[in-house]
Amino acid sequence: MNPERLRRIDSLTPGVNAREDEMWKNGARWVYSITYDEGCAALLDHALPVHRRYGVPGHVAVLASQIGVPRNVPGSSYHGMMILCTDEIHSLRAEGWGVSCHSMTHASITPENAHYEVVKSRAVLEEVLGIPVPLFCVPGSNDCYPASLAVAREAGYSGIITIYDDINTRQTDLMRLCRVPLHTEYPPPFFSAFDPFKRIQQAIEAGGWIIDYCHCPMPGKPIHPWKDCTVEQLEERFQAIRRFGGDEVWLAEPGEVVEYLLSAKHTP
């Protein structure tokens, strides 16, 4: 790592622009969350131990029709991988993890199938898991976002997680939550490489909220470099969050943060 870059980040004043009325839970200056699309069972072997070491809660976005079975999305890099079962999801929740609905089948969402993929999927997932599922996670690309948004309130969701790459703030529309990709290397022409410090300075200075996302980090080599980091890179990321967040970062799964923001809006 470039020593000059480390000096610049180390010199940051946490919460320098955060007013008292813009602090987060327990006086935190900024927030960090991470989500895993698909909910592969291999998270238990590889990602979960890293979460436990650093005290970071996670969050899985799962398909309502594919719990505890091999993933059935032909063409996906994760096709055929075993998905977390109900008991495993409940075990993660007991450790502070959250869960969101990632549609019914991971199909491209259009006005024609939105009720099935977005509305019915929530009812199915809540029945399968036996818990409330207040967040929807857009599958595929952000092209699915407009049709998802159009029916999300009918479904009763309190937030939508997208893949717009930015931080969130206390003023962010909860129906358009942004996420920061953790990838080993993005495709050409830019070849953007993994960055353990991505958006940390921005979140600190703006008093913002980072939601990272990837799929299923594996040791040594990602399943797909455009969609994932490795376990070693995940650990680098958590080290950076802990190092520069200290006592001023709130480590929380997205559902907890959304609930906090909604509660704050209704507090006189």
C-alpha cells in the first residue's frame, strides 16, 4: 500500500463535518454495513469467521423460491451452489445478521412480472422463514429498479437496496439505498482493482453510511472477479473499517439502520 495514501487517510478527522443532530445510533459518526447477494451456504465456511473476528454483522439477500437448495439460475457464476437453509439463516440472525428479499427467481424485473418477483416473493419468503422481511434487494442490474420501485410500497417494503455505487446519508431515500461493490477487478476498459479504503473517507467526512456488497468470498481466488472479492480481501476491508472507524463507526446490518432512520423520522 502506498505510504502517502495511508498518511492521508490516517490524518482524517472522523466526523469532521458531522453535526450533533446528524449523529447515528449511540453517537456514531458514520455507519458500515455489508450484504451478500444470493446467500450461498459457503459463507458459513469462509466469510462468517472473518465477521466474527472483527465484530461485523452481515446481511444476506436471498431468493424467496430458493432456500436450502442448490442455486437454480442458469448462466450465473453461482449456479448450482448450495443456498443457506432456514435454520442456517436463523443462526446468522442470532449473530446479528439480517436478511432481505432478492426477488422470487432472479429474473429481470419488468412491469409484467413485478408483482410476482417483488410483491409475492416477500409473502413467500416471510412464510418460509417465519420472520418479517422489510427490505428488497434489486436482482441483476439497476435496470430492474424502476419496475421494483413501482410495486415496492404495495408489498410493504420499508427500503430497497440497489447497486448504485455511492454512500448513503440520513437524508437518502430509503427506497434507493446505494451499495459499494467489493470486487477483485472490474471489467475493461477500466480494470478497477480491489480497494480496501473505497469510500471510507467520503463516509467519515459526510457522516454517511457505506453498504458494501459482494456474493461469496472464497480463499485465494474469487468465484468471479467482477462480482466478488476474496476472503483475504474481505479481511483487508474489515481491517480498514475498524482502523479508521474506531469507536465512531456503527457496525450494523442494513435492516437495523433502516429501522433506526424510520424511528428517528417519527421522533418529535
